[in-house]
Amino acid sequence: MEKMKSAWPYVMMVVAQTAQIGLIIVSKEAMSNGMSKYVFVCYSNALAALILLPISFLVHRSSWSQITLKLFSGFFLLGLLGCTAQVTGYVGIDYTSASFASAMLNLIPGFTFVLAVIFRMEKVDCRTSSTIAKSIGTIVSIAGAFILTLYKGPQILMTSSSPISHYKYLRQQPPNWILGGLFLAVDCFVASLFTIVQAFMLKDFRGELIIVCFYCFFAAILSAVVSLISGADLSGWKLQSSMRLIAVLYSGVFGSALQVSLTTWCVHKKGPLFVAMFHPLGIVIAAAFNIIVSEDAFYLGSLVGSIIIVVGFYSVIWGKAKEGKIVEGQLGGGTVSKDERSLLLQNQDP
């Protein structure tokens, strides 16, 4: 039973990454049919907030009375960071290509690791094997994501039909890739900062669904403001377009409500670096989806990149698990002072 409970964060993050891949697919299809990216962010977050409001009342009924002005300001900060990440991410994809954007987004584990060290959420001691394993694993996973995304290599698995190569299409780089790369770099940094702020808030407030509900609420309001500034017509959004309706429903239910709620819960249980390390694994899921559903060919780059990502991911998880065992042994053995115990506990995941 204990092993099953410890496996839940891994299961939840796989589900969250799968939901995110689906969101990328439906949102790209909707926007290719003329839907404004700013309007899409606004409506999907608004729908998620409406879904989570009654659920958060039922699950965290006692936590609502604990909301203070400081905590409410934190909700607004999360909404601002989330809206910024979503808007800059979509703009970056418009200026570059899907493959370039995917590669850039896998800088999130690196940014998160650095920020977690700066804010003392991750313990760094270059003399310990756990720190070395986490550092090397983060770098290896990012490198594997770049290889999987940008390197094609020879085809090693034939598929029944692939009239237009998905990878060939993704690698066509539009001319504004420098500007797009800057937008995507901002997206990566802000997304990492978003996870760090979540971790700080979850130290004192355990209502995960309330946090996500307010985040979606403020993100919807801020994206509506961005839509009006950019000239997008919120009132002119055509509900009769089935693809747009499906995209908003999917994004609201699975993209914002489910995916963000699961990642927030995992930040609380395992820390920000654990959550960030699943971004490279999301590319592996996307590659598998392309092969199984889209009948894309399977190339050597996909195989090599996937293996490298898994190796790096396992290295980080091994390092964090070893840190946990060391702390449990020190606390349980009764060989440390009260001040040392407090310091050890502070170095654990939030």
C-alpha cells in the first residue's frame, strides 16, 4: 500500500503531460482555423475557473476561511505568471515552428533547477552523489529532448501511411526564429517561476484546487485585457465552429482544470524540480502519439533522444530519493540536534 501511494505522483504527472500534449494538438488545430490565441487563453481559463469553483468548495471547504490578503496577492501573481507564459508561448510558436518551440520549452527543467537552488528548495552539495546525480540528470534530459526534437536520422520503423512527413514539416523554420526564440525563452523562465511560486504558497496553504481556481480566474481576466489591447474581438468569437468549441472545452476541462491541478498537487508532494523533469518526458509521449495515432515514421533520433531522456530522468529521481533516505536516517537515528533537524527538514521538498 505504501509503494502504491508513493507511485501516485508519477502516475499523476504522466496523466498531466498526456493531457498537455492533447491540448497542444487541439489548440493548434483551432488557431489554424482562425481562432485568436489570446481569446483561446481567455475562454479556456474562464471555463476552468467555473469548473473548479464548486469542486474546490467541496474538497477544501475549511480552507476558504484561511484566505488572507497576502494569499490573495499570491493568487494574482500566479495568474499573471500563467497568463504571461501562455501568451508568450503561443506567440513564440507563431514566430518559429513546433519543433523549435518544443526544444526551447525543455529548458524548463534547467531554469527550475537553478531557481530552486536560489530559493533553497533544492539542496546543493557538490561532494554528494545525490547532487551530482540531479545536476547531471537535468542536463542529460534537456540534451535528450533537443536530440529527439531536432535530430531526425535514418528511419527505423515503417508505417502504413505518411503522405507528408510530420517531422519534415516541423523542421521548416520561419524567418523570425530569433524573435520567437526570445518569446519562448521568456515562456520557459516564467513557467519555471510559476512552479516555484506555487511551491512557496503550498507551504502555508494546502488548498490546491483553490489555488488553481483563482489562478485560472485571474489568467482569464488578464488574457481578456490582452485580447482587447491586441484588437481581438471577444464578443465576435464564433461558437458555431465545432473545432473551436472542442478546443476550448478540452483546454478548460483537461488543459487548465485537470492538468494544472495535478501538477500543483505534485508540486506539493514532491517539489518543483520533480514536476519540471516531466517536460522532456512529454516529448516522448508526443512522439509515441505521432507513431500510433498519426502513423508517422519512427526515426533513430526519436529512439536515441527518448532513451537519453529516460536515463536523465531516472538520474534526477534517484538523486532525490537518496536525499530523502539520508534525511530519514538522520532524523530517525536521533544523532542530530534540534537545529540540525530543522535545517534538514527545510532542505526537503515543499
